[in-house]
Amino acid sequence: MTDFRLKVFVSVARNLSFTKAAEEIFISQPAITKHIKELESTFQTPLFERFGNKISLTAAGKLLLEHSQHILEAYNRMDYEMSMLRNSGQGELRMGASTTIAQYVLPPLLAEFSEKFPHISISMLNDNSAGIENALQQHQIDLGMVEGQHKQVNLKYSKFMDDELVAVVHNRSKLAVHDEITVRQLQQIPLVLRENGSGTLEIIKTALSAHNLKLSDMCIRLQLGSTESIKRFLENADCMSILSIRSINRELAQGLFKIVEISDMDMPREFHFVQRQGEETGLPQQFIRFTELCSKDKLFR
């Protein structure tokens, strides 16, 4: 029911590119131009300033973007809730999630989903990001949730939420004397990290490569297959780890762990839903829509 022109406008405004918007919503670039011109004619004001091949939002464009986002969100909620009146949902949803997401993000969300849709049974595979992508390709699961950078060209990725990796030590560790270290100092500190194939490790590799460093340049004491194992190891060793901020919130609140800043080495990342190309329907899509609405309602962050 939404005005498709608003969807086109939001895509152009977000990408600041007619070409990228055309690719994102699968229509031709002339069609994109036509819809934008219709909106500008309707409101009798330019929405974009054009500088050669670059565009930027005008003041009117910024105002329309703010309203359009609220309108599209309201329509999405209406469509979702009306569809739930017709079909409360039933069947089996086979999900897979990488370790950090499965342990620290999904539990409250699954509890909320199960409460709302009691006739949908959920099976959950817990593996690292590479394992989840492989399970999806092997049709062992219908929907994956992975961390880090997406790679597989035959899979579709959509952003789920933001995350950040931080360097952390136990408060009893000798390393807790540091509030901030340099990347060069990091090379001398014994590290316990996640295993190969984990999304967390891939982000660390990328951050190190920006400083012309590799994992082999670091002092890696041990690699473990779960964040909980790493946290227990830190309790008994003078080592440092690099973990998701979401995985240590409880320990930080209890004063058990301490974050050590690494100068010039930020490690933001995104969590993504991942599906097989062309299969974005059914219960997986219902769960994604539910999650999007929960995010907007701030049921989880």
C-alpha cells in the first residue's frame, strides 16, 4: 500500500546514488529518475543537489527523508500485524547462528518470538560464521545469523544489528594496569582468541591488516572455540582477548573485566541475517520482520 516513490526516494537518499538505488530495488535507473522527478513536482522543490556525478540532499530532501522513514516503518508494521491476523504462523523454522549471536543476542528475542507464535517450532544450530554459511548452503538450515564480513556470492546478507570488538582483560590480571595500549604494544601481549572460521577472528585479521600486521605477528597463547571458554580462561591467566562488547556486558557490570583501549584500532562490525538467494519468503522472512520490529521497539540492542 505504500507509495513506491517514497521507497525509491529513501534508497537514493541512503545511497546518494541513482545507480546504487536502481540495483538495490531492482528497477531501471530511468525509472528511478522518473519517480524522483514526480516527487519533486509534487512538492514543487528540488530534493537533491547535483554536482556532476555526485548528489546530496537539499534541506527539503532531508525533511522528506525523515518523514519517509517514519511512514515506511509504519506501513511495514501495519502490513506485518495485519498479516498476523490472517495467519498466526505454524511450522518449523530451522535456524543457525554464530556463537556470539546465539549466546548473547538471540535468547531474549527467541523467547519473545516463541511467546507470540507458540505454534512455530524452532531448531537451532550453533556454529561459527563459516559453519553457519556452510549449513545454509547444504540446506541444513533455512535462516542463518552471522557476524563479521560476508563472503559467499550465492548467499544473501542483510544487516541485523551493529556490534563492536574490544580488547578485554580480567581485573586481577597484571595487564589491568593498562588503560590504553598501542598496536605495537599489543604485539607483545599474550592473546587468547577465537578459532579459525569465526567472524570475530576475521574482524581482528582485518583490523590488523590495516596496520600491516598478520595473526602470525601476534603473541597468540591459545585459540578456543567459544567466547565463554575464553572468558573463563581470562579469569585464570595474565592474557588479553578481543571479544564482542555484547558478550562481556555482565562481567563489566560486575567489575570482573576491564576494557583496554587500542589506539588507532577500532573494530566495529555488523551482524547479518543470511539466506540462500531467491528464498527470502516464509517463516525465515517472518522471523526477520519480527526482529526488525523488535529492534525499532528497542526490545533488544
